[in-house]
Amino acid sequence: MIEEGFSKEVRKPKSVSIEGDLVVVGGGMSGVCAAITAAREGVKVILVQDRPVLGGNASSEVRMWILGATSHMGNNNRWSREGGVIDEILVENLYRNREGNTIIFDTLLLEKVIEEENITLLLNTAACDVAKSSENRIESVRAFCSQNSTMYTLSAPLFCDASGDGLIGFASGAAFRMGAESKEEFGELFAPEKSYGELLGHTIYFYSKDVGTPVDYVAPSFALQDITKLPKYRSINTKEHGARFWWVEYGGSLDTIHDSETIKWELWKIVYGIWNYIKNSGEFPDARNLTLEWVGTIPGKRESRRFEGDYILKQSDLVERRVFDDAVSYGGWAIDLHPEDAIYKDLPSCNQWHSKGSYHIPYRCFYSRNIENLFLAGRIISASHVAFGSTRVMATCAHGGQVVGMAAAHCVAGGLHPRDLLESARMKDLQTALNREGQAIPGVPMEEAGNLVSSARIEASSCDRLDTIPFDGGPWYSLEHAAAQLLPLKCGVAYQFEIEVESDSEATLEIKLSTSLDSRNYTPDRLIESLAKPLQIGIQKVVFEFSGLLEENHYAQLSFHAKASVRIRLSNRLQSGTISVFNVGNKAVSNNGAQNPPEGIGFESFEFWRPLRRPDGQNIAMNIVPAIEPYHPDLLKNGSTRPFSSGNCWVSCMEDFHPKVHVKWKSPVSVKRVYLYFDTDFDHPLEHSQLGHPERELPFCVSDYSLHDADGKELYRKIGNHQTINRIVFDEAVDTSELTLKLEHPMENVPASLFEIRCYGE
């Protein structure tokens, strides 16, 4: 029994002090990835989350799908899904939860965090105050947990604000911005003539469920009664729910931090009004058996504060895809800005303008220029309002969170401040460490002296040649929308191709060979040559050769244009390092087949060529002379872990039923750790919720393999792999002059492949 008498003094809650190396405030996707990345590098992390679950807008509390540079497979950013921890999470979610249940995703995030012994997780704990040891240094953060009535004092040499609203950055005095800069400040043509304070608004989602019997609905008194107040009410239908109603957006003309509760009530009013309209207007007889299964209790927030780093990312950096020496992350979502209070505006709900390829984000955007020990992660990183329109999406934010986690580890190890990592050697170490863990910074390969494979000779039992994408009874594809094959062609080579088409009438097939003006992207904006081939009625082979030659080794696009009555034969063979793309729109990301912006807003015109989601999206069947030979085993040590200007991978022959890779040294080496990098289809966006996916394991990924020493002794065996990076750590270092990797083909129509193999000593 506890009994306590009257107290004249105000009682204070229980107080607990915790010390660590890094305090991460905010448990959304950026904070989670920052915490996990740092913890795996030995950093003692305190992760503070003011909600009962992790994930932020991706959690079951909000249920927005995670997206980034792949943009729903709706742009020209090939092989661009974000790597590292966010990739690990999304691939694991696919394996466990391909249906997209956000409750399951909550548990996955919690599991990932609590499995890291270096993370102290504080849920339901809101950071509320900061103490500083000097004007530009944070000493500690105070945070209160309402569930256990405890006030925490959290101390560390480094802090990361991943709170979305920049709670710690604001309290510490760091410079920040809200609203749009003027066109003049950064020379951004898409920015307004004069700066303004309106922001992107909040959204609340809802789910419905068919219960099989009629369900009545009586709306609460606060529900919107006059649905015609919503200019887009005619687009309401019973087939959509959740993030499909992203345009139910409000609050951009208010203070999106301090008016957030007011905004939430308005959104509830709208959501329940929409449901009342669906159930009781008589316009939707198919809604008779529907019930309202779930409505969000907190809104998904898009925009509030943005903090100033040593560099502010701007529109031209994205559109021109500027190369930065301190590139540590990348983005690729469209610059996607919305009108404030969009639900009440008779305007397009968004303005999405794409770049021709993914773009760099420099390290200088991930720390405060004022507070010497404060990292920035998530939507609050250093970017203009226009650039923020792209960097704000969750997969991009998570990718940046990994930057912060790895940078914090390097700072802890060297007793450094975030800015100190800009020194060239330190930056190279940071980039290499990030890439080793899957960051895949475009155009920045790993350069690591400690990788034992660098001095080894690599041999393989077979090496595939692209002399054919087999005619194996694959389906026909109608050329109502043009189809193309991306192939890693060599410069100066005249290739001959043979395809199979079927035509219902006499017609003409136009064939184009194109490549990109900029070798860092895949947009086919340079036409090398165009041919026209007459077609007869029926099935026929078409042989053609281009006299125009590529000027550099790069991916080229072989495209086929006709009409709906002409069909081209596809192949069932899937192959790492090559992909089919189609001139098909995707309205979800403002892709209507081509981008044609008005003059004067700073964006480029170009065509969209995108993959199709499986089970569609097969490669185009063809014979190729001379054979393309892009899969040499030496690529396994070139420091790249996905396609870029070439395939960057080794692929075995399909007929090699038990392919092997041999890593040979002139004399024995001591191997403690082995890293293997597999192909988990970096074009597949892996949205974690709502959409669902046709498979739980990605077809290119090797599932079963074993590792052997020079004497044939089995050192390791894996059955059922589905992850991109496999890290093998031996109990004791292995002294050997050879490692042999034995792999099995992942599927009967997919040859075994591998992007990179790396070995390290103690």
C-alpha cells in the first residue's frame, strides 16, 4: 500500500535520466532508419516517439503508403528504389505482408527496432524541452511519457531531429523556414513571384468493408452536410479508400503545427460527410453492404518547418540533376506541390513535375548550420519549398535517415561534429560505408581498401550472353501503346535484331534506337536512328539492323511503335540488368505518356517510358547479333550494387543448373565477414500498404546458396533468402585461398545473378 499525505508543494512526475551517444527524436520512417543504422554501427541510440507505434505516416494510425524515387513505377527512374535499411524493411514486409496490412507493418517496425540491443526505445514519449550547454550546442532533451507519468532527461553528444515538425531544432534555436520562397531567392522558376506562408495541408484516410448484409449509417452531427461544398465531390466513388483519397487535404492556410487539432476536426467533418454521402445520397447503390471500418484519428501531415543546413537544396538541383561531391542520398519523386486547403479549391489537387532521372541530395542538407551537434532527418531537411515538394516523401526521408545514422556513427568514433565529415577523406569514408550497407548513391561506387575481393581473381562456372531473349511462348503485347527494351549496348557496335510480331492488317512498324543525352539517366531523349518495316497480315519475324552507333557504353532503348492491331511477342524470361518499358501513362503521378510543362516554370519536356507491374511487364523476345556480353564476373568487385550505366552484375547461363562463383587469391587470406548483394528488383516500388503485390518473393533474388572454402568445406548455407544484402559473419576467421559460392536459380525462367561480393578480415 502507498499512502501519502497532503503536500504544500507541487508534486512532480517521476524523473529518469538516460545517457547515450545519439538521441533521435521522432519514430517515423526517417527516425527508425537513422536509429537502426547507427545502432548497427555500435552507437548507443535513444529513440523517442510520441505515438504508441513507429512509422509515422506509414503506420496504422495514418496508413499512407511508402514511396520514393520509383514513383509508383510511373517515371523514368530505373532501378531507383531506395536501398539500405528502408529496402530491408520493405522487402521483409513484402515477404510477410504482401496484402499491405498496416497493423502487420507496425509489428515489423517494432521488431526491427527492439532487436537492436543498442537502441533504447521510448514510445508514447513526447519531447518537450531542450537544454543547451552553449548557444550552439544541445546538452539534453526532456521528454514526457503520459503512459507511465515519467519525465525523461536524455543526454548525448549528438541529436537528430526526425520529428516532422522540427521540435528539437525549433527549441534549440536553429534557423528554419515555413512557406514558399520567392522566385528571386534561389532562381526557382516554379516558385511564386512573392514568398508566401501557405503550406501543403493534412489528410485523414478511411477504410470501408463489405460485411455481406445491408448496413445503415447515421452521420454524427459534426459531419459535413452539404457535399457540394467540395468541388471534387463528383469524383467520390465506392471503389477507392485510404490513400486513394489523398486529395481530402486541408489546413495549408493555417498554422500546420499549432492548428493541427483544428485541422483534424475539419478533416473528420469532411470524411464523415463523404461517407454520409456515399451511404445515404442514393447515388451509390453498391454501398448498401458497406460499413465504415476505420477512420484515422490523427492526420497525415505533409509540411511544417524546414531547417537550414550548410546547403539549401533547390529546384535546379533536382531538374538538372546536379552532381555533389558530398552526395549521400538521392530522390526521384516529382516536385509535387498542392494548393492550400485543396479539398475546398476548384483547382488540380496537385502539380507534379518530374525530372528526367533521380537526383543527388548532399550531406550538407542533413545537419543544422547553427547547432553544431544537431542532425536533420525527414521532411525537415534543408531544402527550399519547391525542392521539398520532392524530398518530403517517406522512402526519400528514410534514405536520408540512414545518412544521419551512419554519419552519427562516424562522428562518435572520431569525436567529431556533423560538419567535420565534409573533409574529403571523411566524406569518402562516409559514402563508402553507406554504400556498403546498400545506399547505392548514384554514380558513387564503393572504394574500400579493406575489401579483400579487390585483390582476388573472380571466375564463374558460366556467364550469360544476351544473344537472345528467348521466344518461349510468352504473351503478345498490343502496340496501342509503344513498347521498348532497355539493353546495355556497347559503343561503336552495329547490332542486328530479330523480333516476332502479329498484325491483323497490312501495317508499318516503326523501330527506334534511342539513348539518353545524360548518361546518368534513362530518358530516351537522343534518337540514334529510326527504321520503318512493312508488315503483312499474320505472324512474322522482323529482322533489322541500325547503322547509327552509340558514342558511349550505356543503356539504349529499342522501341516499337505501331497501332493496336499490331502485337509484339514477349518472353517469359526475366533477367537482371535488362527491363522492358512502355509509353503508358500513370495518372497517379501525373504521367500522361509525356511531360509538356508550360514555358517559364523550369521543367523539361520528355516522354515517359515505364515498366509494368508483374504479372505484366515481360521482356520483349528477340535475337541479338552480335551478342551483348554485360555479365562478366569481374563486375562483382566494381563497387556497384545495382545497374547504373551498365548492368553491374554477374548472371549465370540458364543451362548452368548449379552455377558457381570462385573468388581466388594468390595466397591465403583471413576472412571474417562476407557480404553478398542480390537482385530484389529495384524497379518495384514495394508500397507497404493498400495496393498489394502479386508475389511475396521477388523473382530475381537467389533463394538458396552455400559458401565453401578452398578444400570444399561448407562454411555457410542459406535456404530461403529473400533479402537484398546477406551479411555472413563467421565465428572464427577463415584462412583460405579461395571461396566458392554455389547458387541455385531463383525460378525456372530466371537465371541466378549477383551484383557484388565483398570480404573483410577481423
